[in-house]
Amino acid sequence: MRRRRLIVLVIAVVAVVGAGAFAVMASSRVKGSPSQTAAAYFAAWHKGNVSAMARLVYQPPADFAVRHRALSDELHVESIQLTPGPLKSTGEQAAEVPFAGVRQLTEFGAWQFDSTLRMGVRDRAWKVLWTPETLHPLLKGGGTLELGEIDASAAELVTSEGDRIPNDSYADAYLNPLKPEFAQASHGWALVSKVPGQPDRQLLTSRPEANVERTTLSRPVQAAAARALDGVEDSTIIVIRPSTGEIIGLADRLKDNFSAVRDVFPPGSVFKVITAAALLRSGYDPATQVGCPGAYTIPFHSSFTNAGEVDRGVVTLTDAFAHSCNTTFVEQATTRLTVDDLRATADEWGFGRPIATGIGGTCGTVPETDDPDMFGADVIGQGEVVATPLCMAALAAAVESGTWRSPRLLAKDEVLRIDGQPHEDVPMDEGIVTALRDMMAAVVDYGTASESELPEGVAGKTGTAEVPDETSHAWFIGYRDDLAFCVFVRHGGSGRAVAVPIAARFLKGL
């Protein structure tokens, strides 16, 4: 009995050994190896042979080839490099190869990624167990990779020194519309990962290098102008270099889309610079004796008064200008000048013509009139006379340099390209210019801008332009050395009380 049991046990052992041997024989019939399959797959992928890749994949999806080509087309892939890592066994019939990849993208250059090639025995052959994340890990779970256009800066406008425009400089309304004029490319690119249920994520961005264009703005001047306007609504400062006509400061806080270079306003008493030039042209000189009564009536027409109806008696033309005697200028202009005389002088000093700055612009107008009352109002900057702050800054610059120059914000060739041919320089009468300099110096020395904290060496003219049913506009124009300016505060009130202190802050901030 014991012998029969031993025989049964031996037979069982032989059966087990035989089954094991069969299994070994069966396993030896598996086609290929994981290392061979991985090597063949990577080689085909590197060559872009999608058909060969598909033959190595177990049950590839119907759109296998489409997915590969679509991803390459979408991302603008120029080439791909694959670097397999060591083969790892993950089971008796499973293995994987981690690998590093580098896709060369047209817009971004080399883009690295890491993934894993998984394999298993299927139908007695080693096959790639492909999933979308084999292409890239971010394609897992329905994720996509997309290339899209993004906005890019058309150009970067900088100061004349090559520095960035100061922050909060109140010049953006003029600089931003200029940028497309210098655009070299209007968009950049972004590579975006999109995963259902998650916010889009930018992986790479590429913006073209901005074309850097120098303006005529001076960084310290622009910064000082902007800071002088901080807290002052509806205001502007325009600064010009008299020797060149370059706009070296342009801070504009005018509201309601008003522009300091394109919109006109009644200039008030700053226009007396033009009226004084016309009187000097007619034969007057700064020492000419004139009356400055508290009120003056044009015979059989309207009456005009000084501020506070101050009567200064008989004074020199310089004193009348320094104290801004309305009555003096109305009486002398209406008895000695014609409308044509005033218009001709205004046109010589920049009125009646467009201004080619690179950002557009105009100066002002002195309209035709045969009404003595209107003419009387015009000569003191009321009536129908209007001007831009840009025009008044150019006027102050012309007094300082002796030559009227068309203001510009860009290089001359760029101004010509964008705005057309600027008006040629206009040399002014030397005697008139000398007289106006003395008269504008008197305004600051002892006139309406005296006792105001203006730095030494400033000459200028104040202006308060009345506006029906609203607060007056405040003006102050002037110059100091090779720097001319116009301060304008729309509905700000008195030029002396409002505009002059702004000018003082600006000049001290330089």
C-alpha cells in the first residue's frame, strides 16, 4: 500500500514538472521582446513613420495616425528627439521604458517633455500599450495642447535718452495710438494646455521683440511735468525746446477726451503776446505811454474793464502788459490796428496752420469780423479767438528763440512720414522779439506772475479766459533758458492763482 502511494506522488511531481516545461516552451513562443519593441517604436517615431508605429501598438485607435499628425501640425513641430531610459519590468508580461523627448517648435524652439512607453504581451507578441499621454503627459484625461496668437506690443516708445517713459506720465493718450506706426509684428504665440474642468494654462509664450522708437520727450522733463499735475484735474503742461521745436514734455490730464494738441480754447490774456506783437509791428515800443483806465468803452459800442476795474492811469506798454490791462489793449488795438493786422501777426506766430508733430495738431484761429465789439474781445483773447495749449507753448518758444518752429514729438523723418511736411521755420522780427522778452520778464518781475515762487530767470504771461456760465480757464505760458512751456487748466479759474503755481512746481521739479 505504501509503495502505491509513492508511485502516485512521483507521477504528480512528473506532471507538475511537465506542466512547467510546457509553460516555458509556450513562453518562448512570444514574438519579440520588450526591448526590441521599444527600440523599433522609438525609431519609427523619430522618423515620423506613423504606420510602422501603429503596427507595433496593440489595437491602435482608428485615429492613431491623425492624432500624431494633428499634434505636430497644431504645435508647428519641426522635429522630435527621443532618449529612452532603462527598460523596467512591471510584471511577468509587462514592461515600460521612461523616455525624455524634445520637440523643436517653430515659435518656441526646443520644448522638452517626459513620458513613458508601456508594453505588454498581447496575442503572443510584445506590443505597445498606447494611450494619448504617450504623446505627451498633458494629453491624459482628454487634455489638449493648442497654439494660439496673443497680443504683443506693437512698439516701445522711449524718451530721447532711450529710457522708458515714466509711469503715470499722462502721455499715454498720445503714445499708445503711435505704437502701430512702428509695428513690426502685431502678435505673439502661446502654447496652452487645456484640461476639462480646469482653467487653461499657458506653458510657453513668445512675443516678438518690440521695435524701440525714440520720441523727443525728455525723461526728467516729462516726470516733472506729470508730478506738477498730480491732483490737478482737467489740466495739461506742454514743454518745448525752443532751439529745435522738440516737444520734451507732454502731460495731459484734460477730461472728456479733450486734447492739448488738437482742441482749441479761448486763450484769454496769453493772447496779448500776439496783440502786443501787432502793436509793436505798427510802430509802438515797450516804453510807449498808454492809458490803463479801470474801464474803457469803444465809441458807441461795448465797454471793457480790468480785473477788479483797477485804474493804473498812464503807464508804459510794458507795464500795461505786465499788469494785463484789458482796457489798454482794447483801446490801442481798436484805434490803431485792423482785423487784418491782428490776423496777419497771429498767422506769423503760428495761427491758421496745421502743425506736423507726429501726433497731429493745430494752432488756433483769429476769425474775420467787422464787429468792433467782437474785435475788442478778440484782442484780449476772448470773443472768437481760440488756440491750443500746443500753440501757446510754441508761441512762448518762438519768443525765447526768435524763430517759430513747428513742434514735433518724433524725429523729423518720422514726422514727415506720419503727418506730412512740417511748416518751415519762421524767423521773427528781432526788434519785436527783444521787446516781447522784456515785457514777459516784467510779468514775472512785478506783474501778474510776481511773488509766486517761480525760479529766477523765468519770463511769461498769465491768462484767465472767461467762459459763459462756467468757471474761467487758467493759462500761463513762459520760458526759461532753452525750455518753453504752457500750463492750461480747463475751468480752473485764475491764471495767476492756479496756472502759475503749477508752473513753479514743474520748474522746481526739474
